[in-house]
Amino acid sequence: MSDLDDYVAREVRRLASAVDASEVLPLVERRFRRRRRHRAYQRTSLVIVVLAGTGLGAFGLLRLFAHSSATMGGATKARIASTTVGGDLRVTLVAERRSSSKAAASVAVVVSMRRDGTWVSAGRSPVGRPGTWRWDGVTRHGGICRLSAADAPIPELQVSLRPPSGKGCSAPQDFRVVQGRIVPA
């Protein structure tokens, strides 16, 4: 583009030397310089807009895809599994830790039942002793060995998690929902 601009400038000067255009040539050169400044301004503006958009997009993606176990000051809670049985029984496993710097976590089974079109909590019950699970063990892929629920006259649940040693699976823990409350079996 600059080669074309240089060519046009040379041609204007060549034609101006052949014609007495003492008043026109300064106007043409002024217009030419103004056009060149305007193009430089447009390029600079485009670069600034692209860089700002890229920076804002990267920041937005970081906020959007931040992991739920990212370091934070307070307690951390994550839903690690959920299933719905028969449309009226919902079982959710929730892992909690007191601080984001702690590896120990507690896992609880939270049961909800659908009554009159709304979900009503049937309670929660700890899986094992509180604080005995490792946060990274139960929140990552493969941390849940088994979560099964049967919608029988007395709904039954079974949960098995990856133990703190990281090898194998824990012994299955059974729960029942009796009269709208969750109890260990």
C-alpha cells in the first residue's frame, strides 16, 4: 500500500512540475498526508480493539471454566454426583471441606423426594466419618465407585467411594428412606 502511495506522490510531483500549479500542489500534498495519518490511526485502533477483545475474552474464559476446587479463602462445597430415580427420588452426593487448603473432606448423601410437583428434602446423612475422605480423591473422575438407588416401597441407596489410600473402593454403605427421612441401613 505504501508503494502505491509513493508512486502517486511521485506522479503528482512530476505532473506538478509540468504545470504551473503553485496553489494546487500544497493542497494535494496536505490531503495526501491527512489520508496517510488517517490510515495509521485506523490500523492502530484496530490493533488496540483486537488486543482488548483478546484480553477480555481470555479473562472471561478463566472465570467461566474455573474449577470448583480452585483455591479460595473459605470452605469449599461440590456436588460430585446426582441421580434421579422414577422421577420422584433424587439422590445427590456432596463433598465439603472446611478450607481450600485442607485435603480432608466430608461426603454426605442428600435425598429429595418430589411431592406435589416440588422437591422436598428427605435429609442428609454422612458417608463414613466426617473428614475421612480426600478432597482430590472424591471430586475427580473415578472418585465415586458406586451410587445406586432403587425406588422400591422403601427406597434404598448404596454408596461406595475411592478411599483415601486411592486404591480400590470403600465398602458399600447402605441407606434407606423411611417415612420421608434418610437413615443408614
